[in-house]
Amino acid sequence: MTTLEIVGGRVLRPDMTVERADVLADQETGDILAVGDVPGGDETLDATGGLVIPGLVNAHTHVAMALLRGYADDKPLHDWLREDIWPIEGVLEPDDVRAGAELGLVEMIRSGTTGFCDMYFDVGEIVDAVDRAGLRARVGYGSVTVGKDEEAAREELETGLRVAQEYDGAADGRVSTAFMPHSLTTVDGEELDEFVPQAREAGVPIHTHANETTGEVEPIVDEHDERPLAYAVGHGLLEDRDFIAHGTHCDESEIELLAERGAGVVHCPASNMKLASGIAPVQAMCDAGVAVGIGTDGAASNNDLSMFDELRDAAMVGKLAAGDASAVDAPTAFGMATAGSAAVAGFDAGRIAEGKNADLAVVDLDRAHLTPHHDLVSHLVYAVTAADVRHTVCDGRVLMRDREVLTLDADAVRETAERRARAAVDRAES
Ligand SMILES: N[C@@H](CCSC[C@H]1O[C@@H](n2cnc3c(=O)[nH]cnc32)[C@H](O)[C@@H]1O)C(=O)O
Ligand SMILES: [Zn+2]
């Protein structure tokens, strides 16, 4: 057994209290062995002046879209996808997806994110990048069938199933998968009826975008005379390991349905604000007992992958939505982005406790904007930024030490991404 010891810092415990403690991780199993007074480890990380926190879990993103950051802004979802994003995604090559994924992974490691859920294409490239970068991920192929002929539509869904089976357990078990029909309006009900049972048989959960905009809710209500999430249940979705992205426009009956069935929701506040999609009723979901996590969505609708920005957005917009300054308080927000997101993703992470995955980050507290230390959970949600993250660890392995990313060559990743992004834009616009 080789061990990693994180020494000299304070530790955020699962009950959101902070104590002076060291953490010992087993680097073979990737689990936390002990928190408190621990024996010396084979490898040491210095956390003096820092706070050891569970690594953040970005429960819904499209990591390779880092390549499209700033490519198309200031439009609503429908136009943004159809006029800009889908056309340029149509010219992306597997090496572009790899370059975008690596760029996004560097940004995640730098901002203390240790796990994420991803929906995209060329998933093999993403899995390879995750394997080398050292993070934990649940990945899938986003199947879109709208506007496609029958054969192409079937191919999309078959690819989704094949990808979910092929990569489950990859990267020494750090990669898991899901079947990912893109949304309730871009895949139709009969297609779900045929493919959802096959995903169940394969034993993978199902992840889809749902109720993101009113433009996605209205057609389903008009055509089927039921709310989208009731429609989803009618087509075999929303079992307890399943999770939806957004849930921006959920009424009371849908919140109840999610709670009853145990399906998760990933709140993406920045994307919802930027595309003016709406404001998710997050406090009401939490009150009803819905499993809620937080995600950034892709960097083209955010425009960054820092979960610290997302935490602040989630707390702020949650208060506005509820008309109540006590809604989505700091411990609730931080819990959603760690244990909440981990539960939605199906990761045994999100808490610093014995037996949990050793997925964590160390935040430097000795900074003017984090002074004084009245309440460190408040700082994590309202004041910490990505640049305050000093070390990042996943599965007991150090991915970033003293702000240096160890698993990817951050400069080379940035140069390749810049070059490939330019070439992709030239192809898309020629
Ligand atoms: N199989 C499809 C790709 C689907 S991947 C998932 C898709 O979701 C898109 N996407 C990104 N953000 C959002 C969002 O907020 N709502 C819906 N779709 C999004 C993303 O651009 C990508 O096209 C194909 O080959 O074209
Ligand atoms: Zn999305």
C-alpha cells in the first residue's frame, strides 16, 4: 500500500464543520483511510494555511465545448444550438474533441473539480483524456434524432447504447457511463420506448436534458396533454439512478414526481441565466427531497467550468427565485455541488470521511479576499475563486500540486486548443 498524507490544514467535515486535521489516503484503492491524527504517508501534500474540501463534482457538462468558449454568445437556446453550435460541431474532428476535452480538464483540475458527468460525441477521445488527466467521470453519447431519417436516427441511439456499454469501468474504474438521449424534444417517444429497455438491460442509468426552456415544455404539453416529466415517466425514464439536466421549468407535480421516483436533477444556473432559459425552483426541489446536484453545462453557455462561480450563481439566483434571502444558503449550495452532485452522478465521493473516494482539493485561505475567517463555508460559496485552489487530488493521486497541473501539459494543451479552435471556425465558416 502507498499512501498520501495531506498535512497541516483545516478540513471541512460532512456536517459542514471545520476542524484542524490531516487526511490519509490509500493510493491503491483511492479511498480515504483516516481523518484526524494520522500516521505519516509515503507522499505528502502541505495544506498549511489551507482548507481541505471534497472535490467539486460538475454533474452536467459537455467538457469538449471548452473549444467553443466565446464562439457564440447572447442568444436563446434554440437559436444558439441551431444557428451556431450544431453547425460548428458538425465540422469537429475527433482530435478537436480531444483538444477541447483536455482544455476543459485542465480548467477543472485548476478549479478543484475532481469528477463530472459529460454528454458529447467522440466519447472515446474524452475517455482517453480523462484517463490521462486522472479525474472521475460518468460519460455518454448524446443521441439526437430530430430531423434525421429513420436509419440515421437508429444509428444515433445505437451509438448511445454501444458507448455506454463500451466505456463503463474504463480508466481503472474511474469512468462510468449512462445512456444519454439528448432531450425530450430532440428524441421522440417511440424511440425512447424501443431503446430505454435496452439501456435498463445494460444496467446503465439514463441522463437527458429536460424542461430547460418553456420552448421545450410547451410542445410536449400541446401534443401529449401532460407535463414533460410525466411524459418522460410514461416512456420509461426517471428511475432512481437517472438524472436530468436543468429542470428549469418544473411545476409542483413534476417536483413531486422527481422526489417520489428518486431521479436526480442537475441545476445549471449560469447556463440558465446566460441563455435566459429561466430560473429553476431549486429550494422547492430541496424541500421536497429531490436529489439535486450542480453543473456548469458546456463552456459555450457559461463561459467557464469553475464550480466556484457556479456555487455563487446557484446561491444568488436561488434567493431571487424564492424571493427569500435565506433560500439556497451556503451549506445547502456547497452540499449540492459536492455530496449532492456525487449522489446524482453515482460517485462514492463528495465527503471527506473514512472509506469515501479520496477526491479532494486544498483551497488557500491566506488571501485578502478570504479574510477574515468568520465562516469558511460562506467563503467557499461567496468568495473563493478557482485561482485559490492550491492542490487537487482524485482517487488518492495528486493531479495538481502548488498550482502546477501534473497530469497534463497545460501550456501544450492551451496551444493545441487555440490552433484547433481557429481551424474549426475556418472550416465551419468557409
Ligand atoms: N449526437 C449529436 C451530439 C449530441 S452531444 C450533446 C449536445 O448537447 C448540446 N448542448 C450543449 N448545451 C446544451 C444545453 O444547454 N441544452 C441542450 N443541448 C445542449 C451540445 O452542443 C451537443 O450538441 C451529434 O452528433 O450532433
Ligand atoms: Zn447541457
